[in-house]
Amino acid sequence: MEAILMSNRKKNRIQMENSSWKIWVVFIIVLLWLGYYCQYSEREERLLVRKVQMVLQSYQNRAEAGSEWWLTDFANNREKFRPVLEEKRKLIQSLLDRFKNVSSLTERIYRNFGTFSLGVYVDGQIQMPTKKDAGGLSSGICFVPETEVRSEKFISSLFWDSGRNCAMLFAFERPISVLAGHLYHEFGHALRDRVDHAKSAYAEPGTVLFAAEEAEMHNLELVVEDAVMGGVYLKAVKEILGKYKPRNYKEAASNVTLNDLLFLDKALGAINMGKRALGVVAPVHYWAIISCAIEMNGGGESEYTSAYLWMHDLPHKCY
């Protein structure tokens, strides 16, 4: 009997050793597979990013020569630029008026910010409003002249300045469709800040909360730009996606060629652009491709947020 028990114990020990050995083998195989998968994914990511960066560089090289600034040295030429600013004010008002019913969000934005004051940024201050505030929760639009851009560093060529309660825009020529999109984009941030007091309005750049609001406003900008072009723009975007049938938004972005961007330029009414204008139109095209790819593949809100973070880092990625 004792011999039988010892034999069983030995058999069980051997079985346990065999099981333990098999577990370690499986564990090592899984680790090796994960290592290979991560290396493959990283290599694939590098290739995707390089393709996008190469196309972007070719696109930027198309910049038209000559000045693209319509507001240069305002401080020393105030009277000269007064009528120019008044024309810009009328144009902005007409764009806000015409596209206020594009979505429920544009309607809310217009109700709160359809009346605005217009100013110019000079030596750290906003000067010369061309229109008095007239009812509603009015905010400003402030153009930054070329001389100020050369002498001071700004976070972007357009942004919502919560402290000054105004949308800051560099004063260079851009397509009308993009200007309309930019206005509703920045006043969308104003809505989240001034009216909704949303946590995302005060989130740190680079965070998920910050990116979620940016993705929302980029999508808003996109539908406004498409409305300005009578539905032609998104139709062109979907035509490109139909050609490539990408599996995800990264693949969609990496499939885009220079000819595709030129095709989208026409659909957006973007012609004869300088370097600054190309710099704001390129993100419009890439976001349109990315956003529509997410929609076509049934992605959710979190995917738009991830896509914004990925796209925003593209110019800074170095491999």
C-alpha cells in the first residue's frame, strides 16, 4: 500500500512538473509573440507616419510666392486698414448668418455669439473694435497682423483666448470655406467655455478631455466647410476613401497622395494659397479623411479623440 501511495505521489509530481513546464513554454511563446507584434506595429506605424509626412512636405512646397497677409503693420497704418477691417467684419457676419442652421450646435453658437466685436492685436492689447456689442453674450474676433506674429510667439494661428474672451486669428488670406469653419470652430470653444462651463474647456493640452473637445470642434468645422461648398467637399472625401477602402483612420491618412490633396483643394475652393494658408488647409483635409474613415468603419467618440491626438502629433513625430 505504501509503495502504491509513493508511486501515486511520484506520478502527481511528474504531472505537476510537466504542467508547470507547459505553462512556462506557453508564457514564453506569448511573450515572444507580443514582442514581435509590438515591433511589427511600431514598424508599421513608422511607415504610416513617414508616408503622411512626405506627402505633407510635397503639399507645402506648392506655396504661392508673395505676401499672403491682408493685415501687415496695423500700428503705423490704422486709417489705411480701417475700411479693410470693416469689409472683413461684414464678411464674417455674413458667414455666421448664412451657416447658423447647419447643425444644432451651430444654432447654439449663433444664438450666443452671432453678435461680436472686431479688433486688432497690437503690442499685447486688442485695439480698435469696429462694431459695438449689441445684445446677447457677445465675444470678440481679434486679427493678429503680420508684424505682431513676427515679434511675438503664439500657440497657434487661430485659437480661443478665454482670458481675452475672443477668437484670435492670424490675418492671412484663407479660403472662405475654411474661414467659416474656423469661426464656428473657435466660437464652439467659446460656447463650451463661456456658456456650458465644460471641464473640457479648461483641460490641459494633450489630455483626453482636451482632445475630445477638439475632435468635436473639428467635426463641427468640417460640416460647416462642407455646407459652404454645397456638399461637394465631403463627397470628394468619400470618393477618395471609396478608392482605398481603408481598415482604420491611420491607414486612411497614409493612403492619401498629393493628387488626392489637390483634388480636395478644388472641392474646398482652396486655390492660389500661400504657405500659411496651406498650413491650415492641410489639417482640414487630413481630418476630413480621418473623420469620414472613422464614421464609415463605425467608430465611436473615443476613436475621434484618439485620432485627434494622433493627428496632432504627426508633425512632431520623428523616426
